[in-house]
Amino acid sequence: MGGSGFSPPPPAAGQPPDVLCERGGDARPICFEVELPETLVRRSTVNRLRTLALTGTEARVVLVGASSAHERQIAEARRLLRRAGLPLEVAAIAPDEETITGADW
């Protein structure tokens, strides 16, 4: 949201949330950042993830790509995030193939 080159989401985007997660007051909120592997390197994406981490939100990255490339994409995303100082959990999905990789969290 708010990235250059992309139109803004509709006013009701995310309302109500796609997934309602009841949590106690002591639990940190979780945000799932869904990205194509090639967009994870955008400065705006990294800055958004860093902001989430600074506000106490537990950010997790979910990549969208072909299942045959999941392992490589996850490893590369973890490497890029570590270099940016963001050791976040990463998983990958292939919606057309109904496949999720690395989502043991």
C-alpha cells in the first residue's frame, strides 16, 4: 500500500480482515507481508517491514511463486532480509498448485 507505481487499494481493503485472529493482550500483533520474490528487494517493502518490527508487530513474509522454486526463493529472501537486519520468518505459496512451503509457524 502506498508504493510508487501501484494504484491505492479500495477504501474498504482489509476491512474486515481476511483472517480474524483472536489474541490475548500480551501477544504481539502479527502481520503477513505477501510479496512476489522480485518485489521483496524494493526499498519501500524493506522500510515497511522495518517499521513493523520497530512498532512491536511480528512481521512474517510470504512469497508467491511456483512450488518448484520455493526452497530457493525462501533461502534468497532470508539472505536478503538478514542483510537488511530483518531476520524474519519466510514461507512461500503457490496458489494455483495449492502448495505452501516453509510455513511451520
